Amino acid sequence: MEYEARTLKWYWVAALIFYAAGCIYLLLRENPLLYSQGTLKSEQMQKKSEALLPWPPPSSQFELEKKSLGPQESWPYLGEGHLNMTSPEVTRNKTYTEFKTYPLKAEFHGKVHVLIQSDQNVYLTDEDGKIYFFDSLGTLQWTYGMDDSSELEQVLLDQALLYLIRKNGTVTTIDISNGRPHWELNTDRPLFGEAWLENDTLILPVKAFPEKDSKKKSKKLSSTLLKIDRRTGVYQGTSEGFDFNEAFHQVKVPHSDLRILYSGADLVAVPKVTDDWKPVWSTTLPENLSGELVIADGQIFAVTESNHLYALNLKKKGDVAFDIDLDIPPGGPLTYLPEMDRIAYLGKNATLRVVDIKKKQMAWKFDLSIKGSLREIWTARLKGAYIQEFGMRWVYKGWTIWSPCREQHFCIYNPERGQLIQRIALSGDPISLPTVYEDRLIVLVKMPSGGLALSHLLDPGELRKAQAKEATETK
Amino acid sequence: MSLFQANLWEINKSFSLRFLGAILGLSQAVIAYQWLIGTNSPLRFARQSTAVCWPVLSTCSWAKLLSPGIIDAAFWIFVVAVVLAILTFLFTRAAGVAAFLLWTASIFGFFLYTYDFRLSSNAGFLTFFFTFIYLLVPSKVFSFRFILFAAYLAFAFQKLNADWLSGYWILERLHGPEKLGEWLAALMALIELIAPATLLIKDGRYFWSGWLILIAYHATMIWMGMTHLSLLFMGILIFIALADLEDRKLEREYIYQSFIHPEPSRFWTFCILVIFAFCQLSSHFLWFRHNTSFQSLAGLLTPYPISLVEECHGKIWQVYENGWKESSFPDAEGRDNSMRCHPYLRFLDLKAECQVLKDKPGFKTLAAIFESEKLFEGTSHVHFQSADLCNQQYQFSDVGRVKWNTKHGL
């Protein structure tokens, strides 16, 4: 040790200065703009939306068993535009007989409700947020348990994937052939409307952050539409949304290029397939809407919170054609009866109410004494022989009302006069509208024992075939 | 044996080295106290069914062969030994006894520290690292000046990134204006880079200015909540100051160390410095960066960054015979902040979860994806993804080779 030399030599001082200068250079190289906390945050926000990536990444996702995703399955099941009607091309027998019931065996927790139904399959969910997928024979194919991070808001279905859309804007897709999660995308934006599928894209309305989403600062919209690739979950871009005060609902207009969006008292028509969703027209009703819109024959039928029925003319940019007071508050959605300009619905008190919209007055009502919880009806055409038999007018083409009635029954009514045409007995109370598969109706029922079952109702021809097939299999 | 004797001779002749022994003992005592009152403790982990191995170990099933009673006994031996070591260092001249007690405490303490990877922390790493240098490396004053400088540089280089320089970490604690946070962050990085260099200079003007700046810096860090690590550094700084005063006294008395005892070798100091520096820089070399085993080894001598502006997200699914169930990642409560997004730890958390769930009716495996996002850069990185995480053949070394949809026939 050189204890004598405690004074620093000039070259060591120079080395120290160079070292300090090097340190300052390193510091400035790492933070050239001297980013502040605010800049950091805005950088984060901007890059985050650019960096929306699904889990797992597309390169790691499982192959889908079904190659084609197909169009969005219609839900509620019976018809586009919430019409609750079976195909106008098909006429039916009035006699349907319960062939079999298939109990749904699963350990449900709490109250069960239908998530979505498709063809012969049914997706249920219970209070734990678990999803159950049953085939038409009541066999549990798979379950999917959701965590409680955010409430499930909407479900969409196509031929390969089930889309679970949560309030916080997270979308999880499930491969319906095996129940495996396919991709998940957390958008970090609260959902602000009803999503839909369009070509290869999932359109997801989320809450807008105007300072980020709108290029023009003056234009402040409440929602933004995120475009997400259906197959991989990859974020494709953003479109300007709409200016509603609350999350909106949407419905496609049958046989038209329009889509109607509605929320509160506002209705907006936009092109069905487009890139910018610029409104074609918009209108505001005097009071808030309640329930779903029904669109048929160039008219939009909407019920408001004070049970007022409005008919809006689609061709006249949503002008109110007429409005009438409903004496019985609807307990479920409206059902349009084609050819006879009538609307039917079940009231909260289980009364079937038919409204003549041509005469703008109440037609008839009938207390159905329904014991179950279902308050939905649908309409279907009967075969010509029954038109003759029940003295119905040919001009109305055999359209009839099918409704739950009494205990464990469906009933068919003539919409003109309320005449009962047929009762169809079930083993339990129906809890959702049936799915129609050729000449077979598949109904989810609650059995007297409290369990759930799928009831298969067959028309006489189908019943004979099914019985013969069963006899052969037994032998 | 001569190595021990040489080290004991050094400790025995110098008050400043005995003081340093007490400081290192005190730091071990703080660790013991944290284990006693906290949830991140070997006493608690000993009672869990699975151990979390250190990255350098392929298995640590041996840890589970030890009963909780053995771990408890080791802990209390550690506590008693460390308390006695502190008292002996401070109040007696029996340096041999004190060093023996510190050896005992360090062996038991280090055993407990390595018992579970979840216990690793910057304070723990530096305490045991400095203790073993203190006990084993000759020419201690010289070694500590350089090792301390190297440690400061290691921490300073961790601060030369946007995460630290944005001032985010400071403003989380100070709640001041944004610009203040930014300037303080830059100033603190500069202090860690430059001030320790003055500790190597014998000129009193430089030495004492650097020393005072570092003391003030650590006082500020203690105020901002980084107590244990800063107290350890402050203790070592006081030791260096005492050693410098001692040195000057010796000079005044014209007593040369070489006259009393041969000058201790400095070879080991330089060896340790080279290894330490190489570990800090290894991630910059391409081959080493992609060598997982080497990175695990280098990680043993690398401090964790204290200021990562990083978010990590994980998603796990429990896979049963009849379906999948979303679940949340096991809690990282009580763990060092810098280790919340540690991919290896999170991977092992899930392996532990497999053990917890394996007896549940119908349980098959776990599926999981874990990614972290560097907020400043806006980039995210998937660390691991697997649809069959409980597969025995799937280990952390397979991460990157195994995708979400791969069957694990490794």
C-alpha cells in the first residue's frame, strides 16, 4: 500500500471525470426524451390498444374441428328480427305427441337458465356461472366453469365456437365440439352494447374513450366498435361507434340491408354490413323502450316502459305510424302474426293478448292459467286441412299461435278468434321456446320432480318412424 | 486451516472488521425477524406439501424429506447464533468465538434461505453474499471497497431503463410533481453510478464527499420504504469509514501491516469481482442469454430490479374429465415486489397447485398461460403456455419449446 500518496494524481481525476461523463451519457441514452410519468402513461395507453393480443397467441391455438365457422346462429331461436315464428314455407300438423323425455344429468348449483339453443343442442348455465352443453338426447357433452371476474353479458354462437362476452369486455371462445377454450381476448374496455358476428369478424361495442378513439376531438361518442377476427381473436381495428347514453341492443331487419340499434328512447338505423356504420336515420321516442323490438312487414314494433305500443315506419325513417296503450303489461316479447296484421304476447299475469294493429285496437285476450315461468309464444303455419276443419280464413294461410298453457302443456290457438285448436301434453313445464328440427320439437322442461329434461315432441309421421326404429333396436 | 487463521487474524486486529461482523449479523437477524412474523417464511413453507426449487436445481424433493420440526430447529439455532454473534462482536474482543457464531448462523440461515426459492430477495442475497466474503476472503477492507462498488454498479445498471427513469417508483412513494420524480430518479441513478467510485480513492476530499452523499442517499431510501437493504449498505459504509480512519491512524503510527503479518492476498477479491461482473453482464451476451441453465446460475449473483413497471397476467384452467374451469393464479402475497412477475416462480406456483388439486374428483391437469407486459415499451411476452401443465415431463427448461396445443411427450 502506498500510504504516502493520499493526494489524487491528475490522471486519476481525469479518469473520474471521464467515468462520470460516461455515466451521464448512459443515463441520457436510456431516457433521451426525459420521459415524465404523464408521457409514460399516455405511451402505455396508446400502445396497449395496439398490442391487444389474444390468449393463446394464434400460432399456438388448437385446430378447430369444424373448418367453417358459418353464420351467427339466430337467438332467440325462432326467427330473425325477434319474430318468434317458424319458417313460412313449412306447414305443420297440429298433433304433436311427446315421444320421450331425456333427463339432463348434471350437478347444477342454484337456478338454471337457458343460455342459448341451437338445432338439437342446449347450453345452460347455473348460479355458479358454469356452462353445460347437452345434446338432444340429454347427454352432457362438456362443462365450462367461468370465474367471477366479470359478469357474463352476452352469448353468441356459430357452427364451431361459443362466444362468451363479459361486462368488462373480455371475450372467451369455446370450441363447441370439445368444450376447450379456443381464444380469449381481454379488451380492457367495458362492454357498451350487443355484439354481433359479421362475415369473419366479431363486432364488439365497448365504451369509448373519446380522447383516444376519436381523431376529431369535437366528436365525442359513447361507444367504439372493436373488430376481432372470429377464428383467432386477433384485434383488427376500431370503428367509431354510436352515441347512446346506455349500452345498446341491436336487431337485424329481415330482408333488408339495415340493422336497428336501440337504447333508452333512441333508435338508430345503420347499414347491416359496412365499415363505418354511419347512421341512415335515427329517431327518438317520447319515453324509454322496454323489451325487444319486433320488425316485420316494414314496421318496427316497440313497447315502452309505460306499456305503450309504437309502430314505426321503416320506409319513412322511423316515423311513428301509430301508437296504442296496452291494457296488459307484456310478460315476454311480442310475436308478429303474418298476413293478419296482428301482434300477440303473453302478459305478466299469463293472459294471452292479441292486438289488431290494422284497427289499432285490442282484439281478444284469454287467461291461459300457465303454471310455469315461460312467457313466450311463437307462431307457426298449420296444414290446409286444419284451415278447413277449424273454419279459419284461407287468406291468413294457417298462421296460428303456439303458447304454453295450463300445467305442462302447449296450446295452439286461432289468432282470429282465440279458438283453441289443440293441446299438446308434456311431462313438465316448458322453460324455453322449443327448437324445431324437421318435424320434431325439442322442448326444455322442468319435471315435477324439479329436474330438467329435454322433451321430444313428434308429429304423427315422425312418431311412427321413431317407434319403428326403437322396436328394431330393441329386437 | 491457514485460510481460517488468516481471516481470524484480520478480524481480530481490526475494530472496524468486528463492527462489520456485527452489521452482517444484524442484517441476518432482520431476515430472521421477517421470517418469524411474515407469511413468506421457511417455517410456513415447511408445512406446505410442495417446495419451490431454485432455478439451478432440477429437483428439490429433498426439501420435503425434512420435517417441519427440523426446519424449526434450524431456524432457532440460526436466531440464537446470530444474536450471540452480534453481542460478541460488539462487546468483546473474542473475535474467534464471534466468527464461529457468525459461521454457524450463516450456515443455518443460508440453508433456510435456499430451502425455497420464494424466500429469495435482494436483501437476503446481499446479506449472505457479503457474509461469506467477510468470512472467507482475505484483505477484507480492500475487498469490501471493491465489492461494494460492484454492488452499487449492479443496482445502478438495473436503474438505467425507462421503468426507473420515468420516476414511477419514486412517485408511488412521494406523491409529488411528475417532474420531481423524474429528476430524482435520474439523480439517484447517477449517485449509484458515481459516488461509490470515490470510496476507492484515498484522497479524503473525494472519499468523504462520496461517503456523505451515499449516506444521505440511503437515508432517503429508508424514508421511502426500502429499509433493510439501505440499512445494510449504510452499515457497510460506516465500516468503510471506520476502516479508513483506522488506516490513517496506522499511517500516523508508521506501523506497516506487512511488518506485523504478511499482507493478505488480493487474488480472491479480484476473482469474486470478475465473477460478479460477468453475472451482471451475462444477459448481454447472445450465447449466455439463451442458455437457461447458465442464466439460472448467473441469477444467483444478480439483484432483482426494484422498479419494473411491468404487469403480468396469467390465466389458468382446471381441466376435469367432463370440462374446463377458469381459475385464478395462486396468490403471490408476501413476496418481494420484484418477484411478482417472475416466470419461473409463477411456473412453480402452478406445479404446486397441481399437487393441491390432484386428489379432487375428476381432476386431470391444469392449462395455463402466463405473460408479462412491459408497460413502457407496450410489448408483452408469453413466458409459458401449456394445456397440460401437470404433466411430470413438462419442466421449466421446456418453456419455449412447448406451445399451448402441444402434447407433452418430451
